[in-house]
Amino acid sequence: MATRTSRRRALRQGAGARRDTRRRFAAVPACGAMAEQEPAAAAAGSDSDSEEGEDGERRHRQLLEAISALSGRKRRKLAERSEASGQVSEFNVSCKGAGEKLLLSELLQPIHPKSTLGSVRKELARVKQKAAVELPLSKEEAKRVVREAAYVTSSKEVGKWQQVVLQNRRAEQLVFPLRQDIATVTPLERVTSAWKARTPLEQEIFGLLHKTQQPITDPLLTPEEMASVQAMSLEEARRRRAELQKARALQSYYEAKARRAKRIKSKKYHRVLKKSRRRQALKEFEQLHKSDPAAALERLEELEQLRMQERMSLKHQNKGKWARSRAIMAKYDLEARKALQEQLARNKELMQKVRVEPPEEEPCEVPEEDTTALPMPSGANPWMLGKPSGLAPEPEAQEGPRDDTVPVAVESKGKMEEEEELSEEEALLQDFEQKRQQRTGNPEGHSKDHGADETETGAEQPRDSPVPPDCAEELGDSPVPPDCAEELGDSPVPPDCAEELGDSPVPPDCAEELGDSPVPPDCAEELVSAGLEPPPQAQEELLLSEQLRRVQTMEDMESLAKEELVEEQEKLVALRPGKRARQQEKARTGDRHTKKAATKRKMISLEAVLDGKPQEMDCSSLPVVLEEEEGGIEQRGMITEAFAGDDVVADFRREKRKAEEAMKPQPVNLVLPGWGEWGGTGLKPSTRKVKRFLIKAPPVPPRKDQHLPHVIMSEKRNIHAAAHQVSKLPFPFERHQQFEQSMRTPLGPTWNTQRAFQKLTAPRVITRAGHIIQPISAEDVPDTAPGSRARLGGEAMPERKAVPRGKAVPKGKAVPRGKAVPRGKAVPKGKAVSSGRAVPGQKAQPRHRRAQ
Amino acid sequence: MRVKVLSRNPDDYVRETKLDLQRVPRNYDPVLHPFEVAREYVRALNATKLERVFAKPFLSSLDGHRDGVNCMAKHPKSLSTVLSGACDGEVKIWNLTQRKCIRTIQAHEGFVRGMCARFCGTSFFTVGDDKTVKQWKMESPEYGEEEEPIHTILGKTVYTGIDHHWKEPVFATCGHQVDIWDEQRTSPKCSLTWGFDSISSVKFNPIETYLLGSCASDRNIVLYDMRKSTPLKKVILNMRTNTLCWNPMEAFIFTAANEDYNLYTFDMRFLESPVMVHMDHVSAVLDVDYSPTGKEFVSASFDKSIRIFPVDKGHSREVYHTKRMQHVITVKWTSDNKYILCGSDEMNIRLWKANASEKLGVLAPREKAAMNYNQKLKEKFQFHPQIRRIARHRHLPKSIYCQIKEQRIMKEARRRKEMNRRKHSKPGSVPFVPERKKHIVAVVK
């Protein structure tokens, strides 16, 4: 390789004369193709180039070209002079046609415009376009430019945080550290593995540990522990565990079932349960009897034992404490009587001698006892049994519609004897059926059954009411609760039924309503009381208060407001006045008020008339001056004409009177109507009572503006309280209403629910003890976990408009943070505070003087 | 016969365990709880009073240095560790829970000018008057090992401050210029200069970590960009700025502690005027450090006191001082936002509570609720004169008190004079210059 390059260098120096011919060759395309073919051949035999003469020379050149082509980029050819010329320039420009002869014909020919001059022109134009290059900037200037550019870009980048910063400043609550990372516990092995014993003490300790084969690295188990772990196979352990689980589950199911069963309070259920148990026992006994008569006999003996015990004990005889108390109650209470009888029956049953008879009869005897439960059908002593059949249906009668209990009670007593005649079985049957139907809520089936019962037995129903049967059915059987049924039942009741209702002990006012008014509105009222939706008419009547008087002026409105007050008081007096009465009353009060107002108005006008003139004479010094001028009278006349409508003086007087009245303390009315006397519609508490319970307020000191007719001095301002009050509007608030509102909302748990209290008092910044708070980073910005920078880039540099005016708005102030006004508003529980209270936050706007 | 009795569900009044609180049924009818504002006012008053009663911020003092404490550094990973460097070249590492010095190193000859911990907490750097930068291991040397720095770089000039990058193994020193160093190399990666003056402190931006701020003794604050290795902008104030501190939650906000007794909070995008001028100190402010929540900062002053300023307020909310505390040179706010450490001339490091009346230790939930409620009440009624009077009351040593008074008089006199001048000159010729603009001399691009 080295030899070849050196040769090439030599060739380049020597071949200067032949260069143009080579160039010509290169221009021929065929040769180019050959040159492309050449490299392979050249690679094969590069040493055979010096053999031939010219041909070899040419080939050699081609080879060289090929090699140069192989190297990739074109070598810059050194411009070389290939011909001798007189004019030699240093830029290797050779003048080609220097030696040639000039022909005249050529000169005569016009210059071709498109010839070589075109390119020259182009170049000229290009040169002209280029301006002169400016001088390079001074070092300082250049640095400044760089700095400015860098500042702009970096401040733009920093500006991406603008949104985040604003958000954090406004945030109601910030919890630091922003990123809640979970503390990772490094395992002990890793800690110990990195640590080596160095001091003699440590080495000693480690030596001891090694000696006793204490584990230092993972797993932290001594060999003994390992052995114990391996003792039980995994599968076995699993199986055992599964078994245990199953057993535990079964046990818990059983327990739950038992608990459920135990909790059932239904007597009937227990009765049935007991019965079934007895049956079971009997069955067993029977089987025993068949299979093993000896054992059966033993059982019989056991029964005999029981009987003996019963005979010996006083347990079921009516001698216990409970029994005696029941006996006393039995006179009045059916249940007590029943319980007593039950107990007696039980005693009887237990004392009954077990008849050792042929076993066929026994089973059929005993179940009979059981099916009838306690009231025993066996004809041992019917007088001992009392009359459970008559008593059983009694509670049902009570459960029926409440409103007609009294007649039922009366009639039921009357029908005792008939009920006694009923066979117990039937009574029981009835009982069961009724109960079942009540449960299923199937009125039709019930009525059918009733019908069947009636036809079959011909006996009267146990729960009979004075209401006709169809009506009764409606009342009793409808699935609606009884009181509601009553309400609903009012309107569709047929007239005769209504009359009956009227007879029944219904509250008098209700009866009145039923009696005199057309049904719909009253019904509506009733519905309102029942909590149902009233028809719109009724509501409208409640909202409007119709009156004869027409309200036109502001004064009238005010008197109306007073009137309402009076009305409220009267409402207190008459709690529930009838509608008509109320209307009448309204009309009356309206009349009275109109009269009052009229008198008042009269008085006012009188006063105004009386006082008007001297007022004007006294205080209007300006008009006096004006009068001296010539046009004064005219002007004055104009003014009076212009303000003819409004009487300023009278207005002021009115205002002052109002202020005076407002400052007067109101007497406290503690009268409770209906206490110690009759109450009701149209009844007023007696004057004696009113006198007794109306507490008069102590007289107020005389007003300061008492003797100043054209001054109102407000005396609301309390100097002692003023020391505690805010005298001027604090910073973030813009209006005093805002501030007052923020004061009005209480924060404490006394006024707020626990949840609201927690929300209201949530601290602004929460930090956790012992946690390092790292500076904010892109990952901390919420809801931008993956492309956080994208979010950060949401807002570029904000324009600062206020800068030129020199009133740069500070970031902190632009957003009122700490006690932002809207917080008060946002609180859901807004309460109106009556103005009368001593509220430190509220400051009465003192209005001292208001001269005319 | 059925007797109707009142029946209540026992679930409503029986507690589940005897450790539970008795359930108190409540009726929230406002009629039953009248005078809510008045009652809450009283509660707020009491809360404010109690706050002042319990305001005992001083916890302890760490003594052990034999010369004034010149610089401190927080451990980035451990709350209980703090490092301090003294004027005699001694560096001490303290355990705050035990309040003990756990390690002492004679790091430099002469002052320890600055120190900072590496972001991972494994080592720390100190610079001293002996023109060296030294890197030390955070852990104490093993048994039999000698106390030696990991690296020592000998520079040509004295370094006056150092700060470490928040994420990368890069640190910056300042002296005659700001140098950015790679930890692995003994020559700076790049040197940033703008003018020739000694730079007193340099700080990396904790959020956009390629930004740096420095303050020089020719009264300017210069910002740099590390990536482009060029300064960005320079703002010249009336007087020299001693240190600056970046807000850890707001990337573009930093606060500068100035010799003219004030602190200036700047937005780095708008350096023409500070966002806020914090004035309360009566002598040069020597150091400033932000709370990790970025809501407040603490400043140490030559007037022997430290003050806590809310970022958005012009005046301090708290001033701490003790009889024995001399000029406070350095101050740090711990990373859990609970405590403040200050190192002063008289060789002590003092530990303060950041919230003077805070109860330390674990709080029961009820205590916490009561505390929150009281806090909100105080906030709600803060404008009421009686409450404000109590809440604002602070005791000051006589020297500071007198100086404050004096300065108030001076300020008033200046204001009056300006007013008079304005009154007696052509309207518009004496312009109103807002306080924020007054202290800025120029902004150099």
C-alpha cells in the first residue's frame, strides 16, 4: 500500500504534460464506463502496468482515476498550468485564446446575448445584492445579547410554574409533604450485610453470634427453627386448616340458627315447636314400645315420676306470688285470667295419671291434648277451664278500628254468652284463619271466609261494630293503617254512614266540619294535618290575606306591617280559629285599623299644618336672604311649585317619630292562652291574666334630641361596645356587608354539625411531624403524573400590565388569601341574625345628625 | 290496656365501649343557641390570650463552638442532624433530638465561610478562608480511621460561599466569581463573571435547578443560568445584599436580605421592582431562609433578633430574641417546618419553635380539633381591636424598641419633608415613588 501511494505521488508530478490529454479521455463517456469496469482488473494485476507503452500508460491513468473514485469524495484537483503563456496570473488563470488569430468576420458578428456574458451578469447581480458585512459586535455587546436571550428563555421556562403557584396560593388546604411516599423498611439482612465489625468489642460479639450459630443473614431462622418448620408438610397443614375452617363454619351456622330461633318471640311458634317436640317424643315412644317394650316401660315410669313430682310441688297451683297477683288482676284483665287458667290446666295435665292401657289408644289420646294446646278438650272438668274460647277473639276486636272501640266493648259484653256456645275448635279455627289473612293481607279471601263462617255457623262475628257490614269491611280490611283510613274514609262515606260517624264520639270540631261545610276543603285540611299534599286552592288561601282596604302609599305599607304584628299576637291568643271566624275577625281588625290609620293620618296632617309655618319661618334663613332680591319671590315660588308634591317637613317629622318609636322598648307579652281558663277559637285571655303577664319595660331616659325639632340623633351607638367593634373595613373586604357576613357565620360545634365543624375549621397548611418537606418538583404537581411538564407549560409568562404605572400589583395581594370573603358565602349554613342583638362584628353606621 | 311510654333507641345514647366519649344528642336549632357571634368573640379572645400565654418559642441552645457560628447547613435526609461551621474553622455536627454535638472537625484555618450538604446526604462541602473547598463524609470515621476530607480543592482565591445542586453532582462556589464545579474534577466546569467584585453568596434554585442567584458586594443581585453558563440579569439595589434564598414552592420567587434593614422578595421575571418589601429589622439583615412550605421565611439580623415574615406581608409576624443572643449571623428553618435554628456571634446555636405557642408532641384528636377551632376563631376575629391588640403584643429588648422608635421618627420626618417639598414645588416635579421602587437603583440586562 505504501509503495502504491508513493508511486502515485511520483506519477502526479511526472504526468503534468499529459494532463490535458487525460482530461480529454475522461470526457469521453465510453472511457468512463471502462474506468468503472477497471477496478476489478486493477485489483487482479496491478503490477503489469509498466509492460506496454502508451496503452499501458492510458490504462494506468484509468486505474488511478478508478482508485481516486474509490476513495469517495473527489479530490480537489490542483490547478496546474498545462501550457506556456505570456500572461500568468497567480490564480491559475490561463488565457486560452491568447495566441489565436482574430478574424474580422468574428468581430463583425453581433455579440450573442446568451453566451458566456449571461453568467457574468448573474454574478454581478449577486454581488450587488450582498450588503457589506457589518463589523462584529464588541465583546460586551455580544455578551449582553446572549444574556438577554438567555434571560428571556429561562424566565419563560420558570413562568411555567405560574399556574401551579397561583393554585397553591389560593388553595384552601395544602398538605405537606406534597408527595406522600411510603416509608420503606430496609430488611435487617441488608443492613447487617453492609456493616462489618471493626472494634474489638464488636468482633467479640460477632464471634459469639457465630459460635451459637445465630443467623446474621437471610433467612433469619436458627437451624432448630428451620427443622421445626420443615416438620409439617405443607399439604398436610393445608388439609388440616381446611377441615378446621369447615368445622368452624358449620358451628357458626348452627349457632346463628339457634340464636335466631331463640330470639323468636311468637308464642304460637313456640307452641307449635313444643307440639312438634311432643309428637317427636311420642313417635319415639311408640317405636320404643314396639321395638323394646322394657325401655318403653321405663319411660312410662319416668312420666309417672314427673307426675309424682308435680303432685308434690306447688309449682303449678295458684299459690305462688305471681299467681296470686294474677288472681287479683284476673278480675279486670282477660289476659291474666287466661294465663292463670293456662297454668291450672298445665297442673291438671301433669297430674293426670298416665293410663297404662293398650298402646293403640294412647297416642291418639295424647295428640288430641296437644293439638288443642292448653285449653283442654278432655271433659275432665269443664268448669275448671273457664272460657278460653270466648276470650280468644277478644284481642282481635281490640285490634280492629280504634274509633269504635267503645261500642264493641259494650256489645262484646252482651254477646259473651253466645260466644261461649261456640265450640272451641271452631274458635281456634277462626282465630288461625283470621291471623293468617291478616298476615297475607288478602281482604277478599277474608270477606269470603267471613261469609262462609256466617253461613256455616250462623253465629255472629266476634268483632262486630255498629257500622254496617260493608262499611266495616272497608274500614277494617283495607290495607291502609287505621287512622289514615279514617281520614280517607271520610269523603267516600255514604251519607247514612256519615251520620253514624257523627253519632260516634268524634272530636267536636271535626264533627262540626263534617256537619256544616261542604266536604272538599275540610278534607284538604285534614289531609294537610296528616302530612299529605293539599290541593293548591287550600295553599293559596293560606298564602293570601285578603282585606277590604287597599294599600297604596308607603305609609299604608308600614301600617300593614304593624298590623301583621298585631295579627300574630292575636294568633297566639286564638291558636286555631275557625276559618270563617278568622275571616270575620280579619274584617273587623281591618276596619279597626283603617279607623286607626285614619285617625292617625288626621293627627299627622293636623300637626303638620300647625307646625309647618313656624318651621319655615324659623329655620329657612336662606330664603329670607333671597327675598330681599327682586327675583327672590319668583324663584321661591318656582321652587315651591317644583316641590309641591313632597312635604319635606312632614316627611322628616314622620321619620323622627318612627325613630322615636323604634327606640321605645316593647312590653314583653308572656300570656299563654288556655292556661287556667278555657281556650279556643274566639276566646281571649282575660284582662286580669294579660295584666299579670304583660311585663312592661322600664322607661327609657329622655332622648337627646327631645328639644331639637329638626334633628334626629341616633342613640344606637354604645360606647362600651364600640371599643370592641371594628371601626373601619379591614383589608381584603370590599363592602361592609361582606365583612358582616363573614362574622355572622358561626364556626363552632355548638352551631354546626360535626362534619361542618371539621370542614370549617380545617387548617390551611397541614404538615406531618417528622416528615421532610422537599421543594416542589414536576412530579408533585397533581393530576399531571406522566406529562407533568405539559401541564406546567399551560401558561407562559403572564403580562404584567401594571408595571409602567409603577403600581406593580404584588402577587400576594392580588389574591386575597387568608380571609377571603367568599369563604363566608360558601358556607352552606347562612343564618340571619336579628339586628337587635349585641353583635361585636356588626357596627351600626352612626347617623348622628340629619339637619333639614 | 296499653301504656305508652317514651322509648329511645339505645344505639343513640349507649356507647360501644367504655372508652368512647359519651354521646351528646344535640339540637342545632339556632333559637336554642343564641348570641353566636358574641360567644365566638369571647372564645376568640380567650384563644388569643392563651396563645400569648403559651408563646414560649425558645427550646434550647446548642453550645460547643469556640467562636461565633458563621454558617449552618441542614441535612437533606435527616431531620435531627444539623451542621454548623464557626469562625475558627471548626465544623460541628449536631443531633437535635439529643441536643448534642456528635462530631467535631477542624475543617479550615480561619473562618468556615460556607457549607452545604450533598443532596443525598452522604457528604458535605465546606469552604474556608484558607482558599480550599473540602468534601467530607457525613458519617463519622470508622474506628481507627482518621478524620480527613474526601476531596480537597485548593483554589486561587478565597471562597465566600458554596451551594450544592439539588439533583446532580454539581456545586457552585462564589468568591471573585461564581464557579460551577463537577464533583469529580479539581477545576471548575465553568466560571461565571459579570463585573469584578466579591460575591458573598450563591444559591441554586431548588425547583428549576439550573438557575442560580448570587449577591455581590457592589450592591447587586445577579441571576445565572448554569446550562448556558451565562449570567441572566442583574439588579442593583441601594445597599448591599448579604444573602438570598429561593422559595422552595414557587420557582421564580426569591428573597434577598439587605444591609438597609429590609428584605426584598423578587419575582425573577420582573426584577424592576420587588414583589414585597419586608421591613421590621432595625439593623442589617444577615441571613434569610424559607420555610419548606414556602409560605414564610425567617431572617437573622445584626440587631440581635430573628423575625418571621409571611411571604405576602410587609411586616413580621413574630420576633425572637433572648438576652444573651448577640448578632445573629445565620439562620435555618428545619425541613419539617417545625423549628428554627439560628447561629449567632456568641458561639451558640439556638433552637426555636417556628410557631411560638404550638404544643409539641402528639396531640389527641380533640386537642387537635380545639386547636384548629381556636386558630380559625383567631383568624375570624383578627380585625377586632381588642383581639388584635393582644395578638400583636410582643416584648422587645430596650435597644431594639428604642431603635424602632427612632427609625419611625426618621421615616416620618423624611415623609414630611418630601411632602413639604412636593407642596412647594411645581406639581408633578416631585413624583410619588412607591416604596417598592425606592430601593432599586437599576436593572442591568
